Amino acid sequence: TTRLVGSEMCIRDSYCNRRFSGGLAIYGRIQYRMDRVTGMEVCGMEKYQVGVIGGTGMVGQRFITLLEHHPWFELKVIAASPRSAGKSYAEAVGNRWAMDTPIPEQAKDIVVLNAEEDVAEIADQVDFVFSAVDMKKEDIKSLEERYARHECPVVSNNSAHRWTPDVPMVVPELNPEHIKVIEAQRKRLGMKRGLIAVKSNCSIQSYVLS
């Protein structure tokens, strides 16, 4: 597609398929624009729309701050407990904000959704979610699988799925090939695009790279 922006710049959109060594395909939209100074066509990847479930807790707050001005990701959705649902993020967090920096402007007015009840709505709005929910492990596993079954990829900070055989725990610099296990996960859960991937604990990710 082509559209004009202002009077001198045009943008052409196309879709790309970036494939990593582990075999995981990530789909994104490339934007091509005409530089009005040089007259040359330049391109850049459109940001992925992401959500944070469990966004009002300590880990969720950290995710929110890390996503501010991120070059790849744009915060689209914040979800939390029923107690916070329906409020603006700033109101939901209130005096529980624990980060050294203020609440990012882009997050303040986002209306918090219910992480458990609004799964389908959240999945429709984002490319994937970061999971930082504070629940019992079995409840976390069940919730993250619900998102995955709604074809919403889950990148989890939780430990609940670290021992699930078909959920990769990836340190990209060391074991990107473990992403291949997602094929088995998708067969088990009946998914095409959905997936769950987890990070290692903080000790492991610090030690192994050294």
C-alpha cells in the first residue's frame, strides 16, 4: 500500500518474515519512506504492539519503564487484577509505584484490563504479551496457556513454566536452538501462532554469560 504523509513523503508498507537460527518466525511490517532531503527510499520496522499482564506489580512496573521509548515495542495494553481493572494505570498503581523514575507518560492514561477475564480482547490488540502476574504457579500456567491458545504469544518472567518440557527457557546468546521445541508446544495446545517462552532466573542469566 502507498499513502502520502504531508506533501513530500510517501510510505510503502510490506510484510517481512524474519527467521532466526532457532526456526522461530517473527512477522512484522516494514515501512519504506522517501527521504525528502536525499530523495532515497529508506525503511524501518514498525514497532510490535505489546501488552503487560500483571502490570501493576513490581515486575510489571519494571516492564512498563523498560518499554518507554523502546525502539522495537510499543505498549498497547496493561492488564492486572479485577481490583485494578477499569482504572487508569496511574490510578490503579497509585502510591504503590516503586520505580526510581516517574510512571511513563504513555502508560498513565491506559485503562487497565482484567488479566483473567479479558484474554480474548487483549489477544486481539497485541502482537504478544509479557507476563508478570503474581499468582499461584498452577494458576499462572493455566492463564498463560489461555493466552497462547488465543494465538497470543507469551514471554513470561514467571517460573511456573520453566519445567514444562515443551516451553523453551532461552538465553539467546547460548541456546537459541531451544526455540524449536515450540513446534511440540503448538501441537499439544492446538495453536498456530501462540506460544509460551520463559526467561531464566536472574542468577542463571547473569552467571552463564560471564
